Amino acid sequence: MDTKSKNSRRAGIIVVVVFLSLCSLIMMSQYDGMKRAMDSANSAATEDAESPVPYESALGSISRDLAEGNYLLYNEYANETDPADVLDEYGQRDFDWSKRYFDYEVFDSDGNQLLKNEDEATAENLQANSEEDAGYAFRAYFTFSQEGELSSVQIDGTALSPEEEYNLESTYLSSVQEVEYSEEISSIASPENITVIYGMSKENLNAFTEAYSSEYWEYDVEPYESVGETTDYQDTLWSLCYAIAAAALLLPLRRKLDISEMKMFDVPFEVPILVWIFVYATSLDELPARIVDMTVRSTLIPGMGHGMEIIAAVINFAMWFFIFGLLFWGVTSLRAMIRMKGAYWRDRTLTMKLIRHYRGQGTESDEEMVRKAGGIIKRAKAFLAKQYDALQHIDFREKTNRTILKIVIINYIILAIVCFFWYYGTLALIIYSVILFLFLRKYVKDLQEKYKLLLKSTNQLAEGHLDTPIEGDIGVFNPIQEELKKIQKGFKKAVDEEVKNERMKTELVTNVSHDLRTPLTAIITYTDLLKNEKDEEKRKEYIDVLERKSLRLKVLIEDLFEISKAASKSVVMHYMKVDIVDLIKQVGLENDSKIKAANLDFRWKLPEHKLVMWLDSQKTYRIFENLIVNITKYAMPHTRVYIEMTEQENDVHISMKNISAAELNFDTEEITDRFVRGDTSRNTEGSGLGLAIAKSFIELQHGTLKITTEADLFKADITLPKLDIPPEEEQVQQDKQ
């Protein structure tokens, strides 16, 4: 763009800014005149309010009060409903206010007083045949038949004309019928075979009319409530709007002042139209009038009377400059249709761009517009999808305050926008309700689908399909799905454990039978041989064999007894202070012959100091003995065995490592079970209960035994807790707490 074009555009911008500023100042200069016009109109309305209200209007306003009064007064006489219940059920009625101005009584068909609310003289006046004899300015008769139906309504009085009496009778009759068919006061007790008469003196009628007048003018007379309702405000505003629209249309005719080709005015036809529709539909056009009214009343800014007038003036100027600028922008944007003619509708309307795009005839600018619009729509859809997904995956195990607050804020924003549509609020609420219904229907439908998936998972679990994976996104039910997975895993583990136990029971019977039968068969065989043998040397040899087999049988039976007691938790523990370092050394010394016979090199790494713990010394000795004996049986000869004891803060860790002579192909989780051997060929002597007994005794002392293997390396890790007092005393203290 050349320098000359820039200068001309700058000149046009300056002229427009000055013109809009001048319009804003003109609008503000009329504030005082607007206020005077409003005050004048309100004064006139006040003068009108001082003129008396016609008797007919005042008396007509209490027609329903007296219609309800018939029921209340009859109930006082008949006492069919407790007055306290009437007050509690129906509350304070307007009749309680109106009856202050009346003499009233309930009479039977013979003219006798039933309520006895008035003295005899007043009762006679109420029943007088003529208006003059009665002396009431207003009198109303309500007569009810024996069936509880209204027979007649009669109105008279010295202050009323025949026409007014007739009009009031019609009004009162309609009110009685309205009360009869309503579900309110008429349900307490229906008047039967009575006449209710109300009378109002001239003084009371005037007092009542005066009291009614104040309310009548307060609610029925509507003086100007704000400056924006005055003709001065409306005329000034519309005159300036016309001037601005004319300027927007005429300024481009002068080339030096033409700014209509600026990018801010290069907008599609639908944009300014939608902006104006939004302003009108949301009643934002009423906002300036409210601000002007608060300004002239000095309530726009707190403490406005203390030097805040300048700030209020700046706010008003900015407001009017923006409003007039928005009008100028809209008119100037639409003015292009004069210059471009038919091309305007092809190039400056979103509708035509979309039509060309979907027909496949879109230009580069059309496609760019579609891409931008698509990007905005995609971001909006992604945002809504994210919020919807968040609702679908609410975790009720955690605090949901944040999610609830988000929902409330979104709903508040939507309702706040709806509130702007003053004249179209009902339509906006209908649209919002339809959208909300569709949203909730989709939300509930999705929940139902996810609930079906959850039921499918529970049915699979109930039918015993423990290996079928529970999968799928089920939204808010995901935590339940996770719990179902845990239950499935637990059931599967329990079933596997039960299968394992059944298998082990079978193996137990087989192994016990074999291990008991082998020495027992030898004992029987050698006993028979011993009976017939005469050679003393052989007899001695047979007796040695019998002794070994008997001891073997004894050890096996004792082991069985020990493991059965340990499994049933019936082992009695005898805790005492034991130096565990000395105890494991003692076990090593007593099994030294077995260690040497196995050709093993034991490497001990024990603490130098005593390590005293609360333990059952006999059971702990048996633990170490079983593990060391197990090593002598299964370790590869001429290898090293490492036994290490480490003191930790809360426990003692003992590690035993050796190289196995046979291949380690057993399950480390099952090796400590009953009658499970690493030597599956059963070439070594033993009950198969050594590790099981050791594990049971360790667990009885609240410790752990973990067996691990790596290639031919066999490792046993023992952890025993360091206790300040024996476990049984600790349990007693916990029970007391």
C-alpha cells in the first residue's frame, strides 16, 4: 500500500473517531434533560395517584375475600374444622384484613344470630329491609340453601348507585363460584341453610377506599421507572443512530475518507446480522439505559458523590463510543453490497461459500473458511466429548465436588445466557430443555449399555468362567469392574489352591504309603530272617538293620506328627531369650560329621556379637537343622556353602546358599509343601517334610521362608522379627488396647 493510501485511510479513521466521540458527548449532554423529563412524568403520576379511587373498584377488589369469609365464618359457628388446623392448612387469609372494616353476622333461616359476633342492635341493622333503615354505605347478603348451594347474592348501600350494585353483585357471584370450585378454602366446611351479611359504614368505607388507593396507585399506575423510558432518551438515541448510519453510508463517497475496505469491515453478511439479533434477543440494548439511569441517580459507582463523577463520565463515554462504533461497523460492513452488487452475495456470505463447498465448486477462500470453521467445530466437539467422557468416568470412590461444581457452573452459564433472551426466554428454555433431554437420553443409554457389559461380566463370573478376561470400558462402573477382576483373580487363586491341595492330598497318601511301607517291609523281612538265623554275626547284622529301619520309621512318624500339628496351629510355642548366633553355630557343630561326609566347605558369616531374640529355641534349632541337613543331602560334593546372618533394624535375615548336585527343575513355590522333594527320583533318605516343617516353625514365630533358585544355585532366605516381648504377651496387650 502506497503512502498516499495510508494517509487517506488515516484521515478517514480520524474523522470517524471524532464523529463517534462527538455523538457520544451529545448523548451525554442530554442526561440532565432526560432526568428532568423523568421527574416531571413521575410528579404527574403522583398527582394522579392522589385522586380518589371509585367505591366500585375498591369494593370489587375484596369480592374473593368475602367469598372465602363465608366459609371461615360458617366454620366458626359449625366448628367442623379446628381453627388451628384451618390456619395451619390455609394460612392467614386476606379476609382477616378486610373484615376490620365490616360489621358481619351469620343468621339462620329464621333470622336468629348463629355466630353472635355483634350485639342485637347491630344485628337488626344488618337485617333491616331498607338501605336507609340499615344506615350502611355498603351491605352484602350471601344466602346459602339447605343443600349448601348459593341461593342469592344481594348488594345495596347508601353510597352505591343501582348500576354499581348490579355490577358488584355479578362480581361477587363469580367470586363465590370460583371459591366453590377451587381446592383451597372451600374444602374445610360448606355453608348450609344460612345467610351471611356484611355491612360497612360511611366512615369505614372511606377509610377502606383510602387504604386501597395507596396500593392501587402503587401497582397499577406506572410512572417512568428509569431515564431510558423517557421520550428524550429515545428521541436522542434514535436521532444519533440515524446520523451514524448515514455517515457510514455517505463517508465512503469521499475517497479521502473511505475506510470501508479495511479488513475489519471485510466480514460475511451473516456476522453483523447475527450480532444485532443477539443484542436485540438478549435485551442488551436495554443495558445502556440502565447505566444512564444509575449515572443520573449517582448510583453507578459507590461513593459517586465524592469525586467519582469523572470516572462515571469516562464509563459512559466508553459505553456510547462502543455502541455507536458497533453500529458504524455493522452499517459499513453491509454497505459493501452497494459497491459489489451481485458479487457481494457470492463472495461475502457464508451461506454461498458453504453451498459451493458442498457442490465441489469452492474457491480457495471458500475452502479456507470451511477449514477454519471445521477447526472451530472440531475443537468444540473435542471439548464437549472430553466433558462427556469425564461424566461417563466419574469415580464415586473419590470426591466428586469438582465435577459437580463444573456441571453447576456450565448449567449456570447456559441459564444466564437464556435469561438475556427477555422476550424469547420461553423459546430459549424450550430449546435448552430439548437439548438437555437428548443429552440425558444419550447419557442414560450409554450407562445402560455399560451396565449390560457389567452384568455380562458378573454372569461370566457366576457361571465359573474364571479364565475369561473381564474387559471393556464401562465408564462409571470401571471401579466395580476392577473389583470384579480382583474377585475373579481371588476365585481363580482359591480354585487353583484347592486343586493343588487335592493333588497334594493324593501325593501325600501315595508318598506316606511308600515311605512307611519301605522301612516297615524291611522290619518284617529282617524279623522273619532273625527268627530262623543261628549265626550270631548275621543275627547282629539283622538287628542293626532292624534298629536303623525302626529309627527311620520313628523319624518319619515324628515328622508327620510335627507337620500335622503345625498345619492345625496346635503347636505350643515356648518363647525364651535365645542367642541366635550361638544356636546356629551349635547346629553346625552337631552336624559337622554329615557336612564332612558330604565333602562340603561351609563358609560362615555371622555377627561377632551376641544376638539375643525372643524365640522357641527347640523349634528354631529344628529349622536350622532341617535346612543344613537338606544341604548335606542335595548339595554337590566338593562345593562351597554360604551361610550368612545379617542384623537389620526390625528383624534378622539368614541366607543359606549352595550348588545343587541335581538339576533344579522343581517349583520353588511348592518345594516347602508336604512330601515335595527336589530329588524326584527319591534316591535320598528323608521324609520330604524337612522344608515344610522349617517353613511352618518359621511362620509360627512370625517370620518368613523364601526359596529361590538360579541355574544350579539353591538359596533359602529366612527372616525372623526382633521382638521386645514374647509374641503371646504382645497379642495380649493388643487385645487390651
